[in-house]
Amino acid sequence: MTQRILVVDDDKHIVRLVRSYLEQAGYQVLTAYEGEAALGLIRAEKPDLVVLDLMLPGRDGWQITRTMRGDPSLAALPIIMLTARVEDSDRIVGLELGADDYIAKPFNPREVVARVRAVLRRTAGEAAPHRVLSVGSLRMDTDRHTVACAERLLDLTPTEYDLLKLLMDHPGRAFSRSDLIDQGLGYEYEGLERTVDSHIKNLRKKIGVGADDPAAIETVYGIGYRLRGEG
């Protein structure tokens, strides 16, 4: 089945450009030019991924992301933010709200296609044997693509899921930020490796366990992060 991408930007030239390249890559493309229309399409059509500008008429990209991540039926839908706002604070806010990637304007449309492919590939997952990972209060079912903490189901974004999977595969092992990007996400982020911190912050908040729980994500100063693990 052809995967569907929603491109949201108030600049019609950008929408036409991105749409053309995505369609050439084999995707079906939906479009919107302002926030309310975008949110309506997201709810009605449930696209496979949203390429979302931040500065929109009506609801902006931050508000749309916050609404999606707060709605269980939309929480796992991947979001790539596309925006002219390049300050680190804007990038971090977007990632903390749950965006999976962030591309700054001006951009190469081929890069947008590559990022879309990478995020969708991670969302779909590679064919692999059914596994259930268990560390402390955390339980991950890789076949159902679900994560629970103390029987409480967690709503994770695709990026959060992939980072947590890598940590759960190697409890107690410290990963640098670049290792988490390369091994966990499988592609290189644009910009600072510190964007990983935003995803880790979100994961800690969602997992919500104490520091002595094996499922706690620890900071390894001067290196990166690890799942505490047993002992």
C-alpha cells in the first residue's frame, strides 16, 4: 500500500516542491496550508507521516504537535518539523513536544525525502523475530510495538521507542549521544547531538520510575546515557 505523507506549510511554493519530490519517490501526498485544516486532515485521514511547518496561520506547528501527542489515536504518528526557525531553543522545544526530526529552511528537497524514508523505515520496523524485552518495570513487545511500565501502557513516539529499544537491548551499557543516533535511529540528525537530550527527557517523564529502578535512564557524565539495569 502506498504510504501517505501530509505536508503542511503556508508557503505554497514549498508545498509544491516537497510534494513533487515525495510523489516522485512513490508517496501519496496530502497538503494543508494552515493549522486547523492540517489537524482536520490528520484526524480524518491518519497519514503515515506529517511534514509540519512551525509558523502557520491559526494553530502553529507546536500546538498541532502538542495536540497529536496528547491524543492516543494520533500519538504514534511520526512528525518531521520543517521550519525557518533554526535557534537551538526552537529545535529543543519541538523535540520535547514529541517531533521525530527537525529540518531547517532553506533545505534540499532530496534531504526531506531521505528523512521521510528514514523515519518511516524506523516506524515500520525491520522484519525480526518476536521478542519481549524486560528490564525492571519496563516491558517491550517488539511484535506488537508496545511498551509498558508496571503494566501502564506508554505512548511513545517512533524516535522514543527506538532509543528505548537500544537501551533495553543493552541494560547497563553506556551509550554516547552519537551512538544513540547511529545505532538507535540509523541516520544522522541535522544539527547538535544534544537534541537526543530532549528525547531522553521525554522518555524519563513517560517511564516515571525512581532512580533505583533498573528501568531508570541514567546520565553517564562525559559520555551519554544508559538504562540502569540490574545490580
